[in-house]
Amino acid sequence: MRIGKKWLATLALTVGVGLMVSACGSGGGQASGGQQASNGGSGAGTTEKVYVVGTDAAYPPFEKMEADKITGFDIDVIQAVADAAGIKIEVKNTGWDPLFDGIDKGNVDMGISAVTITDERKQKYDFSEPYFDANQLILLPEDSTVTKLSELKGKKIGVQSATTGEQVVKKTFGDTYEGIKGYDDTPSAVDDFFIGRVDAVVADNAVLQDYAKKIKDKKFKLVKDDSFEVEHYGIIVKKGNTELLDKINQGMKTIKENGKLKEINEKYFGQ
């Protein structure tokens, strides 16, 4: 219905006074810090923290963009962990380096993006219990006779920068090896391999195997160097954030025990 100006002014004054009295007498404070999400229901002002999850959505099958939605193995895992832990999350495509920077600055609460647990990273971040085992593979021409990384000395090798793929190449040939070519993402390195700009690509096995399933018109092979160590992926949080880490590990423990993690693994990688 329509409301006259005089009545509207009287109503506003009454509501304003009521709110002031209510605020002074409540004695409670609103939750602070981070994003907040309403729990719904009848409890006015009830809020719950939403944890921001950073990822680099250019690493299928672990994470990728489908239209405006982030999907993939890691995304299913972090959602299952959050559901089991009883926490709310929002996944953002931060990119690789900004993921770590966001955790440093507090803009990102946790990160999941096929992040290998290493001693070097553990000095700066805390990791959850592992949720995936991986190893590096070498993408090579189909007629290549190479059986291990050291045989590629003098060749151009594509890697995603700041990853364990880059680390194993540097470990083999030295930090100043001129043949190493870094990329912002693995798909760019693979694209350059197929047009002849690099002679090989070193990357995580699941990523390269995912490419192998999709590429039918190109000739290549994947080689495993037995000297490559098994890697373990974990969810990262800021160093010392034990409260959040405990929640993540609680959820991780639950999905390992109830079979949910195995179910997600089989969805993306088969038996």
C-alpha cells in the first residue's frame, strides 16, 4: 500500500530508536574476519565464515575452467573435505603464484592445486595429510630412444615454472641449465612440444596421461624415469594456522575412511 510522508517519517524514527535500544542491550558481537555466509533459519544475524580456497584452474584433470565454473579432481576433493569437516568454502581461480601469495597475505585461506608436499614448502606453509600420490613423466616424440631424463642433456625441456617438474630438471642438469624453458601452465608447454619449440616436457603423470587420452592425431610417448621420486599432494594453509589445518585433516580422515576419496579417485582415474 502507499504510505504518506508524515507517517513514513514517524515510522523511521520509531524503528531507529528501537534498533539503538536493541544494539545496546544485545551484548553480543558479529563474527569478524573473512567472508561471511548466512546460515538461514530464524536466527537473525547468525553468520558462518566462508573459507577462500585458491587454485590454478589450468591443470586438468585436477582443476580446469568449464565456462565460468571450476571443476576437477581437486575441486571434488576439497568440497568433500569441507562437507565432512562441516565448513563452508568458496573456490577461486587465483593462478599458481598468486595462490601462494594470497595465503601469505591472508586473502586466501587454503590452497589445493596438485601441490606437492616438499621440505622447502613446509618451511613456509603447513600441509594437510596427503590425498594423492604422483610422479613425474617425460613427454617425448614417439620415435625417441630416451629412457631417462639425463639423456636429454643439451635438449630444450618444457616445464611449468615453480613446480616439481622444474625442480627435477634443475636437479639433473643444474639451476643454470640453458635448455630449461618455463611456462605459466603445463598446457602451454605441451602445445610448444607439438609444434617443435621444445624437445620434451616434464610434468605430473596424471596431467600428461589426461592429455594422452584426448590427443589421438599426434604421435608421442610418455616415459617414466625410475630415478623420479614419488610425490604426495596436500592442501596448504598459512604456517601456524592449526585451527583450520585440524578441520581440514578431520575432513580428510573422514573421506578416506568412508570411501569418498576413493570414489572421487576412480571417477577421474579409473580403478
